[in-house]
Amino acid sequence: MKSLAVFASGGGSNFKAIHHSIISGKILGKIALLLSNNPNCGAVQFAEETGIANAIFNNSRYPEKKNRDDAILEILQDIEPDLIILAGYMKKIPDSVVHHFKSRIINIHPALLPKFGGKGFFGMKVHQAVIEAGEDRSGATVHFVNEEYDKGPIIAQENVIIDPQDSAESLAEKVLKIEHELYPQVIKAYCEDRIIWKNNQPKIEEAIEN
Ligand code: GAR
């Protein structure tokens, strides 16, 4: 069984969907730790309610960035998770963590990367930009994390159609719905060693049915 560490900052609906897929037996993994910058967010509250260990790293607890980054690396090295999952985490992962856990950190982004990604594109800002650009579709992207925001190799994407009457809010709802399907599928594949690399690109291998 794979050990998982999850980072989240917000409502935590992806974190809850992942947890649900674990307790229903779909994902063969265990959430060892939830890390957050926001002690009052829904994800931390859910971790408390479900007995998942959690740890907060923010400016008020660690005013010095270097100390904060070192503390994040240290706690992750203590548990050495097989996979680190960014589930609505609105801060940059320290480079030291990215180096140590190379190809073991994944993120979900609420748009079809490489469009609408990079610094400043997070949460509702992404959906606002997509609507303002007059796109007729958006979606969700799961990718490996490297040192650059939203630039790591793409593992999987799923589309949603944008209707003319859609607002940023209604688009966010549509995209979240597919995130809750897509992210558990990718994590399940990772936990079953079904993410393979071909020509430096990750790809999900189909599960073999018994
Ligand atoms: C999700 O839409 C996720 O893709 C996005 O934040 C939302 C978190 O929702 N992540 C980013 O924008 C990261 N750049 P949740 O807290 O309900 O899972």
C-alpha cells in the first residue's frame, strides 16, 4: 500500500474525494499526512474530523521562508511518502521538496494546461480568465510538479464544454465535478504502478481486469 501526503489550502473537496476513494477501497493507499498553510480551511477541518494527521506551515508559525521550507522538507522526509498530492494548494512547493521527491509530486489544475496556467493562475482566477477569453471548453489537468508553476509533464486531462451562459462560478462547479473523478483515477493508477514513462512523457496504462 502506498503512503500519500496531501497539500491543501481551501474547501478540500478534492481531498475529500481522494479520501472517499481510499475508504471505498478504490485507491490502495493511505493518507499519512495533510499539510496546509491555512489552519481554518475545510481540508484541515475534514482531516481533524476523520483523524488524519495534519500540520500547518504558514507565515505566522514560520515567519522565515527558509525555516518554513526546511520544516516542510523535514516532516516529509520523516514519513517519505510514495506520492505527494497537491489538492488545491495555493502556495509554491519549496524547490528542496521538488528535488527530493522528483516525479513523486502531482498537482491538479482547473484548466487545460498549458493554457491558463502559471503564476497568478489559481482557483477562481483561472475560471475568470477562461470565461473572459471566450473559450468554448475548459477542463482539468493532472501533472507532475517541477520547479516551474504548472509546467511539469501532463499525466491526464479531461474536458468540459462551456455554455454561453456559463459564469466563472458555474464553470468552477463543472470543473470541480470532473476533478473529483479524474484525480482519484490518476492516484489509483499511481498506487498500482500504472503510470509509465515513454519518451519523457508520463502515460497511464490500462488496468488489467481479472
Ligand atoms: C480546485 O479547482 C483545484 O484544481 C484548484 O483549486 C481548487 C481547490 O478546490 N487548484 C489550483 O488552482 C492550484 N493552482 P478544493 O479545495 O475544493 O479541492
